[in-house]
Amino acid sequence: MLFAVRMDVDIPRDLDPAVREETVAREKAYSQQLQRAGEWRHIWRVVGRYSNISVFDVSSNERLHDILWGLPLFPYMTIEVTPLAAHPSQA
Amino acid sequence: MLFAVRMDVDIPRDLDPAVREETVAREKAYSQQLQRAGEWRHIWRVVGRYSNISVFDVSSNERLHDILWGLPLFPYMTIEVTPLAAHPSQA
Amino acid sequence: MLFAVRMDVDIPRDLDPAVREETVAREKAYSQQLQRAGEWRHIWRVVGRYSNISVFDVSSNERLHDILWGLPLFPYMTIEVTPLAAHPSQA
Amino acid sequence: MLFAVRMDVDIPRDLDPAVREETVAREKAYSQQLQRAGEWRHIWRVVGRYSNISVFDVSSNERLHDILWGLPLFPYMTIEVTPLAAHPSQA
Amino acid sequence: MLFAVRMDVDIPRDLDPAVREETVAREKAYSQQLQRAGEWRHIWRVVGRYSNISVFDVSSNERLHDILWGLPLFPYMTIEVTPLAAHPSQA
Amino acid sequence: MLFAVRMDVDIPRDLDPAVREETVAREKAYSQQLQRAGEWRHIWRVVGRYSNISVFDVSSNERLHDILWGLPLFPYMTIEVTPLAAHPSQA
Amino acid sequence: MLFAVRMDVDIPRDLDPAVREETVAREKAYSQQLQRAGEWRHIWRVVGRYSNISVFDVSSNERLHDILWGLPLFPYMTIEVTPLAAHPSQA
Amino acid sequence: MLFAVRMDVDIPRDLDPAVREETVAREKAYSQQLQRAGEWRHIWRVVGRYSNISVFDVSSNERLHDILWGLPLFPYMTIEVTPLAAHPSQA
Amino acid sequence: MLFAVRMDVDIPRDLDPAVREETVAREKAYSQQLQRAGEWRHIWRVVGRYSNISVFDVSSNERLHDILWGLPLFPYMTIEVTPLAAHPSQA
Amino acid sequence: MLFAVRMDVDIPRDLDPAVREETVAREKAYSQQLQRAGEWRHIWRVVGRYSNISVFDVSSNERLHDILWGLPLFPYMTIEVTPLAAHPSQA
């Protein structure tokens, strides 16, 4: 089941730089693991923003929530979820 | 070059049914031709809406505008374009 | 899988009264059939509005879209879908 | 009398972790007591958010306000209340 | 139980003038009957708008919805309902 | 002259608790004095919010501004003012 | 008593041209009479819009509403009213 | 050349009280000097807000920007500028 | 004096096709004359929209308003004007 | 390829003044280098705001993102990107 997800990141300026660096690194690893597993199908940077537009392919709403809630940067994100379906014009 | 594009469709109720049917059919053919050509990379239906979220891979802004302007349903659409770039977390 | 769905209805004033009446009756039958089948779990009227807030329990995004797209009043509705998950405070 | 209530939670990052943990635990106990009493009829997590959509069944506006005002997380919440009525399509 | 209700009126320009006049007259009678009965506690005109801000005192959400749904101008109104409670600073 | 006024209160979390308590107490006394004087005609709590909807009956815009500017909680409030007039449907 | 008023005009395209011309002429005469009487203190065109920003000096909210409600173009206007007071920095 | 300018002021609570007082005093002097010079034609307080609506008469956009950028309270203001022109209904 | 201007065009579907064609042609001629005269400095199409972003260099607000008000497509446009000044980083 | 970019700057008040000064200086140098290279085609100040409207001419979305991401003031900016195309009315 597909979902478009937009994540806008806003890391507080006073976060300890080492914590910041380590969190961003964990975020990247977390994301890549899910990409390789096939659940995080696409991730694109939004030009000019600390944001991404992603597409997830998951078994359920529960699974998607668990993935998003577990994002290392989740406390610093605003997330918008749009459920998708197959489009009749799909070639 | 990648762009996320959301299209919200609102066909006027008083459009002649035959014109409507023919226009929707042309829209589908137009979209599928571009999908097969590789420029219209993804198209998904937004659940509960007469809308889609698409991803285009085009050579320029000009090319994207020409494609969108030429959509048979363009006069009945509200279109939002978001330029995308590669994401550093991409696996 | 659960989804909160808000539907705001705006039937055009110049719709033929017989068509209107018949469409509203079909909408009611359609809704009640899905309620009895267990997929349309809750439906409440929003006070002071021609709107409802509903909860659906469906097998997939595709299934939810098919249900909503098939609503007899779909052409006159604005629909907003919110995916839900179990809440850790649920008793 | 039924009300849909959406609660968006934003706990300040600098809240003492022990206080945070204790407040979240009290919130859960408070919610579950009201669920068992039948006044907090439904609670669902909004996917990808620190938010819930709930349905309350209370005797009055006053009672609903007292419940919400007493939430341990109330100082960190934005709350939106929508009064509900029975829907004529209810099966 | 108290509710603040804002009603914004937008009567279509092409409504038959006799129908319009008759509907506005029925609206006034309907409102005044409820005012005398004590359920429609206050009604004020918003300066510069075809709008009112009202306060209702009703026994339930259901009752409020029935009153609003029955307004002769209901099809031409946008209505916003805000549930009220006693304020601790009330003298 | 009547005005609807909505006040949304947001007291900073780090305000000294004694100052907070004293300010809220002064706010209450200030409000009640104006209620008894007849200028602050109504005050209601908005359910689920640290907000009120009030109606003022004052001699001028200047007088209303002086009252609002003098609110002990004014620095922590967002205030929206709507001028009112008599409604032709008033019974 | 002073009020800032913004009026956005949207005359329907299918209004009879003679009616349109006559209405605009009456609007101008109506406005100029109130300007000469001192109640309509200022009127400015918003650059690039069929809109004006005006300042009224009237005896009461009631009087302002009567003036605005009586505008020949009132049915085609969206009006926003902002009550003003003397500013302490006024020279 | 005329411009309507709205300024919403939000002075941080933790600004040193002496600095605050001195800045507000400088703001007043700055404003009054420009009022006497004829460039700051009007200034009104928005009722219930720490805001003003002003009208400037300046020789150019550059001049207006220099004036606004130089406001002692500029760092704490949100400013909205609306270019004005003579209105054909002006008496 | 420079202004950024965004124009969003929405030509009614039922406009006579010949009138539409003629109006669009006049719009183009009107724009090009002003471009050659140096007042309409830039015009760009917004990708995916029937909109443009333009930059004008005019002697006054009055002149800009006259230009915009005189656009053949003005009745079908929503126009937003942003006054510009020289930027200190300009090379 | 052309893009309109609006940048709204909000430098935190508690940033060390020397850091602030140095960052603003680096921003200016960075911008001017790109202006001289022809990629940052225009930059204008928005009157009354700490904002600019710019036009970029770059080879790709990737390039634009790299430029914006590298702005010394990027962490304190909100950036909005609008892809542009040639306009058929261009003279």
C-alpha cells in the first residue's frame, strides 16, 4: 500500500552539534535500511528546503506509523501523509 | 530533472458528456504516451479525490510546462509543481 | 485498517429536484450497505453543516478509494482522508 | 452528546525527561479511566503525527471542557472540538 | 448548553426576488420564535457583512443541529459552531 | 456600542509560577469589575481552549482599546475584535 | 470613531452593462456625498486590484453598518472592517 | 506616492526593560519626526492589538524601505505594504 | 521604481472563442508595447499555470495601476503587487 | 533554466553579533560571486521586509539546490522556489 509522505525538518539551533551529527547519521542509516527492504520506495529532496518527498510501500497504516514514529529526526519533523492508490491512467 | 506535480481536477458539471468522455480518454492516452517515453515517471491517485500526484523527469522547465499546458484536462486542473533533487539519504 | 474521512457536501442548487432526491436516497442505501458490511464503521453529522465525519475499516487504500469514488454524491463532495493507527492509550 | 476532538501534542524539548515521562504516564491513566467510564468513546493515533482523533460522549459542554482542561498534557496541546449529531444515513 | 454560532449568508443573485423576499421573511419569523422560546439567546449583525454572530442555549447537539438545518436560509449559509462553557471569571 | 472579542491566551511556560498566579488573579478581578460596570457584557470559555469569547458594550473604539490594552494577560493574548450592530431579526 | 475598511469588488460578468454603469455611477455619488459630509474620510485605490482601502469617521458601529449596507455595490463586495484608535506616537 | 503599511509589533518578553523602554521612545521620536516632515501621513492604533495601520507619502519605493528598515522596532515587527493610487470616487 | 507583479489568469469557459482569441491577442500586443517602452521589464511564465511573474519599472504607483487596470485580461486576473527596492547584495 | 526564488530571513536575536556580521558578509560575497558568474540573475529587496525576490538561471534543479543549501544564511531562511518558462508575450 502506497503513501506519499512529506517531511519538513527543523532541527533546533541549540542542539549539541555532536548530537545533531549523530542523529542525522542515524536518520540516514535508518532510511537506507528501509529503502533496501523495499518499504521506503522513493526519497527526493525538495529544492531549497530541508525537506523531502517520499513514497512508502507498506503493509498497513500501523506499519507506516511505526516507521515514521521511529525516525531519529521525528521530534524535529512536521510530517504530512497522503494515501495513494493506483491511477487508471497508469501505463 | 525531477519534479513532483499535483493535479486537482474539477470538470464543470455542465460539460457535454460526450466531450467529457472524449477529453478524459485523450488525457489518458496523452499521459500513457509520456509514461512510455519516460518523461512521466510516476502517477498515483490521491485516495478520495479526483487528483493525482505525479513525478516527471524532463530536460528543462520549458519542457515540463509544455507537457502540462498540453494536458487535455489542463483547463479544468489546478496544478502545483515542486522541483526535486537527489536526496543524500538515497540508498 | 482505519481511516477518518470528512465529507463536505455541496449539491448544486440547479440540480433537478428529482435527481437530487434520488441521488441522496442512493447515497443513504450505499452507505448503509457498507455500514452493515462493517467497512463504514461510524458516521456522524457535523452540527450546522451538510457534512459528516466517518471512520472506515478497510483492507487497503485501493478499497477505500473505490468506496469513496463510488459514492453517489462524490461529484458534489470535498473529501479529506486521515489514516489512523491504534493509540497506545487505548484502554 | 458526541464530540469529535483532535489533539495535537507538542511537548517542549527542554522539559525534564522524568517530568515528561511521568506526565505521559498520567495522561494515559487519565485517558483510560475515562474510556472505561464510557465518556472517551474512541481514541486513534493520526499516522505520522504526535496527534490523536477522539470521540467523546458527555452530558454537556461543561463536562467536555472539564475533561479536556484536566488532561495532564493540556498545556502542550492544541485542541479542536467538533460537535456531532446522529447522521440520517446511520444504519 | 451554550454555543456561539457565526452565519455568513450568500443568497444567489439569480434567486427569484419573490422567493428571496419570502425566504428572508420566514428566516426572520423562524429566528424570532426561537428567540422568544429562549433557545436563540443573542443575535448580532457583523458590521459590513451579511453575517450574524449568535448564541444558542439548547438541550443538546442534536437540538442545535435541527435548529440550524431548519433555517430557511440554511442552503445559502456557511455556519461555524463553537461550543461554550461557563468562564471562571464570570461575575 | 457592541463588539465581539475573542481572546486566545498563551502564558509562557517559564513565567514564574507566583507571577502567573498573581496575574491570572488580577485578570479575573479586572474582568469582574468591568462586568459589574456593564461594559464587559458576556464572557464564555471556548471548550477545549485557553480562550474566551466576550461581548463588550462601550462608548467608543478608544474605550475598548484601553480596556483590552489594560488586561493583565494582554502580553500573552492574541485578540480579535469584531464590531457588531443590531440585527433586524432581533425579537 | 475611526474604522479602516477594505472593499474588494467583484461585479458579475453577466450583469447588464447598463445596470453596471448605473450602479457604479450611483456608488460614486454615494461615496462622494459621504466624503463631503466628513464620514468617509479617506478612499484609496489598491494598486492592481478592483479594491479600495478607506477610513470612516462615524458616530457608532450602527452608523458604519448602515453606510456599508447601503453601498450600491454592496452585493458584489467583500468588506473587512478594522476598528481604529488614536496612536500614542501620533504627532 | 502613497502606501498603506500595517505593522504588527512583538517585542520579546526577555528584552531588557530599559532597552525596551528606550527603543519604544526612539520609535516614537522617529515616527513623529517623519510625521512632521509629511512622509508619515497617518498612524492609527488597531483596537486590541500592538499594531498600527499607517499611510506613507514618499518619493519612491527606496525611500519607503529606508524609512521602514530604520524603525527602531523593525527587528520586532511584521510589516505589510500595500501600494495605493488615487481613487476615481475621491471627492 | 520596481515592482514584482504576479498575474493569475482565469478566463471564463463560456467566453465567446472569438472574443477570447481577440482579447489574448490584444493582451500580447499591449504587453509587448510596454516591454519595448521599458516599463514592463520582465515577464516569465509560471510552470504549470496560466500565470506570469513580471517586473515593472514605472515612475509611480499611479502609473503602475493604470497599466494593470488597462490590461485586456484584467477582468479575468488576480493580481498581486510587491514593491521592490535595490538589494545591498546586488553586484 | 530560470527560477524565481523568494527568501525570507529571520536571524535569531541571540546570535552572537560578530557571528551575525560575519555571516551576513559571507552571504553578500557568496551572492555577488554567483551574480558575476551569471547564475544569480536578479536580486531585489522586498520593501519593508528582511526578504528578497531573486531570479536564478541554472543548469538543473540539482544546481539550484546546491546554491541555496550553501547560502550562509540558509539556516535562518524560509525559501520558496517557482520554476519559470519563457512567456509567449515576451517581446
